[in-house]
Amino acid sequence: MKILQVEHLSKAFGGIHANEDISFEIEQGEILGIIGPNGAGKSTLFDLITGYTRPDSGRVLFDQQNIFGLRPDRISNLGIGRTFQKLKPFADLTLLENVMIGAFARERDIRHARDKALEIIDFVGLIEKRHHFARELSTGQRKRLELARAMAIRPRLLLMDEVTGGVDQKTIPGLVALIRKMKAAGVTIATIEHNINIIMEISDHILVLDQGRKIAFGRPEEIQNDQRVIDAYLGTVDVA
């Protein structure tokens, strides 16, 4: 079952085409990896899907409902979550308070919101840090907090922007395990990543962008051997 369908989506800023005629689909329960060089239009694509930027043309269907042009809050309420490349937690609030803010999107009762937040904090492996201020967390822990905040809205589809970016190598396996855990819990995921090994390891399908255009879409083994992708992005990188 297709949970998201993107059809001929385009956005230009002045004369620059950030996204041009992009179409793809995401099946419910899968992980879609999104790769491409810097400036390929990956984050802009997330902005268009989640309503932070209005597309010039095209169509976005979530559960067969056209969400083109809806505000971010309405799209979020439909069940699409989002994390951002730049981490912006409420630094002077505790981890629990940060996640409760997200939980209030679904829960009006403060006790229910607190219980849901604690459940999610435990899920992402930060229960012992629940009363720590966000500013006290390491980068890897802030990444988990960002995922917890996104999970608090109970998304059916979660768009993740470079979750493993900027963390040390020892932290990456735990984040990859958490992504898999989220998939096992029923969350469909689209993730932007620069770490090719991670993308090849976790993705069911991969979308490749270059200069605002889709140049390839397929299973990891197909993408790995696609000459267009090799020329534009992979080069001689070892993706074994």
C-alpha cells in the first residue's frame, strides 16, 4: 500500500530549480533512503512535502489525500513527522518537557501527554536523562531527542534529515538500530543521509537527486550499480 505519492513536484527560487518534476512513491512500512550531492534539493523536497515551502506545481498524496499547499500543522496532524538537519531543542527545558510539547499535538490532558512522552523517551533510550536540560545532552543524545519529539505526534510517516550527521562513529550504530526499531514499530520512514553505507544497509528503496532532478529510484543493489548515480554521486566510494 502506498502511503505517499509525489507527482511532478517542482519548486524554483528565482531562476534556480531546487526541485524539478520529481515523482516517486513510498510504500507503507518501508524505509526510503534519499541521497545526492550537496545542493541536490533533498531538504527542499522535505520542505515541500511538509508544507514549510509551497510547491510551484505538482501533487502530494498522503493516504490518497492531496496535501498540496496545506500548512505544516495540518500536515503534521494528518500523521507526517519531520526532523531537521539543524537541532533546535528548547535548551532550557528538560528532555521530558521537550517531548511533552510534541505530545500535546495529540493529547490535551497533561497527565496523558506526560505518560506518552515518558513512553517515547524510554523507546529512544533516554529515560535516565528525562529530567536533564536539553543543553546538557551530547550531540548523539540530542539526535535521539529530536526523534522523540517527532515521534510524539504519533507519525505514520517520518521524514528524517541526516539523523547520523555530525555524530561520532561510536554513536552511529545505536542510531541505526533506533531507526530499525521505529520501522518495526510501524513507522514508515524517509531519510536523507550522506553516509552511503548506512543508506545501503537500511533502505528498501533509494531515491537519488542531482541538481534538483530525480536521476534514479530503485533498490539498493540497483542504485549501487547505476552508472548515472556513480557519475553524479557515488564515484569510487566503497559501498560494500
